[in-house]
Amino acid sequence: MDKGKDVKVYNRSGRPDNVVRKEQDIIRQCRELEKELPSFLKGYFTYLRSNVLPMTRLAYLHDIRFFCQYLIDETSLTEAECVRDITLNDFSQITAPDVNSFLDYCRHYEVEKDGFTVAFENSNKTLARKKSSLSVLFKQLYRDQKLEKNITDGFDPIRVPGASEREIKALQDDEVMIMLDAVSTGSHLTKKERQYWEKTKKRDKAILILFLTYGLRLSELQQLNVSSFQFSRGEFLIYRKRGKESTMPLNQSVTMVIQDYLENERPGDETLSEENRDALFLSLQGKRMTERQIRELVKKYTSIGLSTSRKKGYSPHKLRATAATSLIGRGNSIYDVQALLDHEQVTTTQLYAAHKMNVKRDLVRDMEWELERSGKKEGKPYEKDKK
């Protein structure tokens, strides 16, 4: 799967081609990184393929390549000139203090790039992941009897602030209404932004409403297809982490904005390439929107709600936080909200995964952002479902 080369997906998994294609692209990147790393790490590669998600595997491989480059550039532990040439004997000389020094280096470091000095600073969360990457690596080398001892017990602890120590950044309800008014009327947009808004306002509103109602992850929204929606059944399908499918109920606001976009703005299939024909959200070039394009769109509109500069607008993840705090603020059970948003704590997910669809439906009934904004909310949908 070379870059720039069209790849046809022979898909018998039942998942949409775009979901499979994205996963295959991540796997391709992992294979390319493995080629750059020393061959004695094959056991580690096998472990990652079998035990972690593709995105985690990719992050770990990036971390190990960075560590190997650090050994070459910043230490005397190896005489290799490129990462691939680092030997197992070089690794056998590495001690726990060497790894601790590396983690300390990663807090703040500088790189010369294109004539500029670029300063990098990593958060405790990123440092903890790098430590985990290396811990798994050295444990695996020890298990494979490549190394005589396991040095991971000597790694210094990295304290990651708990959720209560970090302020949750989310929009307040009045800021949400200002943002939705901007996407509906074009208010607070620059002249150039309004030119694009005229062509994409229904798409943009649908994106924001989906984020606000369901707290979708960026990747979950970006992968949505037209065929994901079954309006007659009042539901749509998303693909979570670990390839898990999740059926979500539609409320009136979401149904209204999605259908308005599909019927009155989205290009017809006859104008689209086969690859993009089923993509729900399209760029002006008729291609599936990228995660970066969606991220920039969200930053623009959230900056209006926050009355700040475009650079200080919020990310899609903070709209996920907005959905969570708004649902909880409306008196919904925190456990039901965690089930709806598919939060990553495994025990919580397992405990509440058995909740029926009507629990999710009850949650999104009161999240009628668009109807509340326009004053058109009339009763509760799906009354026939209530017993």
C-alpha cells in the first residue's frame, strides 16, 4: 500500500469500506515504521499486533523510533549511525537510569528544522505513554530471552494529574446557542468565511449538532456514511474503538439537520467518485472531509461561542465534553452518560453496556439543540416507545 497509490479494498468484514481502509492505512504506517527499527524487535512487533489497538500500536512504534534516535544523537550507548543498525548488544547496555534520563529529556527538547529551532514540550500524559511503550518493549525482550534482566522496575514513576485536577473545558449552554446561531445565520463570520458558509452551512450545522448530542469522537464522526442512517427506524450506526459497532437513536433535531443537509446541500452521487459516494460529510472538492478539516471547522464556530480568536477555539473533543456535562447537568445518570459516550474505562463500559436502546433514546430526547434554538420544540418524540 504505497503512498499515492490507489488501493481497492476486498472487504468481507461487514464494516464500511472507509472504516476498513482507514484501519489498513494505520497498519501500513506501522509496517513502514517496523522497517526502520532494528530487526531484533520482531517479538515486540508481534506483541503489539496481537494486544493493542492499531492507533496505540502506531503511537508505540513512533515512541520506540524516537527513543532509538535519541540513543544515537544524545548518548554514547551505540555507535550506530541509523536506527536500523542499532544492535541487541547496544540495548543490553541500557539501564533504568538511561530510560529515566530519556523521559526527562522528552519533557522539553529542541530540534533544528528548516533553519529554525523548534521547541517541543510533552505533557505528563504523553510522557506516561512513552514510558509504557518502553516498559512493554523491555519486558518483551526479557520474555523473549533477548535480554538477561528486566530493567522496567527501575523506571521512575510519572505522575499524571487526575481528572479532578484539570479543569474540564466545555461550552456552556448559552455559548452553544451563540455558536448554533452563527452556523445558522452566518453571524460573526468574516467576509471570506461567509463565502464558504453559504455553500456549507447545512453541513456545518449537522456536524455540530451530532457532536453536541452524542459526544462523538472525531474519528467516529469523520467515518459516518449516508448508509449509516436509517431514518425509518430512527437510528444510525457508528464504529467505536476496537471495531465495535454501536447503534445510536435519532432525535428530532438530528433528524432535521441531517435530512436538510442531504436533501438541500450535499452534492448528488452522480457528481462524486465511487470512493466518496457514501461519505456523509464532504468537502467542497466532493471528497470525504478529513479529521483536520472537521477540527478547523469546530474551532471556528466554537471560537464564536466563546467570543475569542479562531486560534483559541475548542477542539471536537471539547464538544464531546460539552455533551457529557450538558447531559449530566440535565440530571441524567452519570453511568448512562458514560455508556452513551463509550468512555474508555473498561469496567464501567462492561457494566453499563447491557443498557437497552431506550436508555440512550431517553438521554438524547432532551438534547434538542436546534429545536430549542429556534423555539420549535413541541413535545417529545418517540412517545409510542414509552410504556
